[in-house]
Amino acid sequence: MSTGTIGLNFGHPDPKTLLTEELHNAMLQVINAPDAYAALQYGKEQGTGSLIEYLVEKLQREQDLPVEAANVMVIAGSAGGVDMLARLYARRGGVVLVEAPTYVDSIHVFRDHDIELRSIPVDENGLIPGELEKQLVQLQSNGVFPSMLYTIPNFHNPTGITLPEERRIEIIRIAQQYDLLIVEDDVYRDLSFEGEVPASFYALAQGKQVFSIGSFSKTLAPGLRLGWLVGSEEAIENCVNCGVAQMGGGANPFVANIVAQYCRSGALEKHINHLRPLYAMRCSVALEALNMYMPSDVMWTRPRGGFFIWVSLPENVFVQDVQRLALQEGVQVSPGEGFFVNPRDGEHNLRLAYSRARPEEIEAGIKILAQVIERVRVV
């Protein structure tokens, strides 16, 4: 991002929240430990034991999940988890179902494995169960049996929407009826601004036919490249025994030791309690600016957590024109096309990320964006 440019495009944490004193101390403690060399060796394929112990305690305490160490695997961020599950559970040339829209880089990962993607529409409450079942009936009538549903149920990327619990229950019913694995990418769960987050797919399904992915990238630091995978004991064993895990000696053992040291000190919970009001304030600034400046025929979501707001433009405004002119005015946004299996479905949408920009930049950027939208209308 060039100097003077307002970046509302990348879903990155605020840089000032990353290298905290507590994280720095955890690094020094691991480096200066008498057995520091052990953290630099190959580790267990399932992941560093001390971090798994912490994650089990966290999942039990915060989500009341009846998980044990055998249900958890340390992974190299959510991208590493999606990639591994695509290799193990989605057949090459097979079909995976995703939301429309969905996370752009997950589309890339699935396509890297030569997987065909079919999308399920969302509304203001997220993934529509009836549309999921309709797609499954149609596919199976043609002899096509999707292996997986990939979903982002909490503070969705890119829409910011949180899926209600009643829809989760209905989706689980459908998935079990049609033998469909649910992969929930739950990396924003800790960044709730208000109230309780709905129970996870994993909790509601009691671990049956569900993998849940968590990550330290959105809360602690993305450069650590560390996350976790939750599944049934049999499913985690399958992941642990895969070729990459066996060859790699666990995900980032040195970093995992640092993160375990940090988390076991109680620092992560304090850090998250600092992040929530910070991002809630920036989200509020963005929503107020949208209300103040946007034309009346522009619509947007109202997230209750996470990093993103999804903006829907009128039919006579194309996002590529908006992106181009906004950049000329010094504002970067993410056009909607990349978040869809069929890019044309996103030509009237854009994603705003409020996580990294300062409050004054957010308001100024949205004001400029509103002016640009008015200028590019096609009569």
C-alpha cells in the first residue's frame, strides 16, 4: 500500500496489535530455555503437545466441547487445513460445495486440486439450507455426489454475516442425509463484538462429519502461520497419517512452542479482550460513514464481529469501474468478482475491510467511495 493510500481491501489485523510485550517475552523464554534446541527439531506429526493441551482446554472452556487431545491437530494456518482436507477428502475431478460468495483464496486452493466447485446462494442470514438441498438433489440425480461443504459460519469472509443456529441444525441434517462432510472455517470466532456466537457445526453435530478450523492469524499474528483442526478421533488420525504431516514433522514446532508459552500464561484471552472493542469501534465508524455518505440504493451488511462489510451496488454501477476510480482517488477496495465461483455474480459487489485502517481513514475512504459510486453510474 503506497503512502497516502487508504487501504480498505486487505483483511489484515492492525499492525500495532501484533508484537506485544507478552509475545516478545514468550519468544525469549523459548529461545533462552536450556532445551531450546528441542523446539528446533522435527516435532510430532499431530503438533506440539503443549499447544494441543492449551487448545483442548480453550475449546472445553469457551465452547463446552467434549474434546480430547486426539480430536485436535496443529496446522499451518487455515490455508494449510483447507489444502490438507481438499487432498484427503475431495476427490480430484469431484465436486465441493461453497457459499456464493466465499473466501477467494479457498476457491484458489480447491481449484489447485482440480476440484469442481458449485456454489450455494446466501441471503442476509447466510447460507440458505433449502438451496443447499436443492443443489444436492439436482447433482445426485445426475450421478454427481459432492464430498464436502466448505462454509464460513461466523463473521463470514467476505460478507460479515453470522449463520443462525437454526440454519446450522438444518444444514447438518441435510449433510448427514446426503453423506456430505462439513468443513467450517471458523477463524473469526474470537472476534465477536456483541453477545454469544452460535454453537459451531462441530458442537451441534457432536463431531460427526464435521471438521472445524481455527487460527491464530486473526487474533495473534498471521506471520506465525499457525492454526488448529478439530475433528473426530478417526478423522484427525487420518490427517496425522497423511504424507505431508508425516514428512513435515508437525506444523511449525518452533513457533508452536512460542505460542503455547504465550497462551498458557493467559495472555491470549487478555489480548482478545483488547481486540474486540478495537475492531468493534472501527466497524461502527464504517457503518456510520456508510449511513452518512452512501447513495440510498447502495446496500451493505452489518456484521457483529470479524473484519468485513459486504457492499451491494445498484445494477447500473459496476465494481470494476468503482475500483479503478477509487484507486485514482487513493482508496483501495476488493471487488466482488473474486469471491464467486462465477466471477460475474460479483460484478455489483465489493468488500470493505475495516480491520487495518485508522478510524479517520475509514470515514474518509468511504466518503470518497460514495462519491465515486455516484460518478460511475451507467444511465
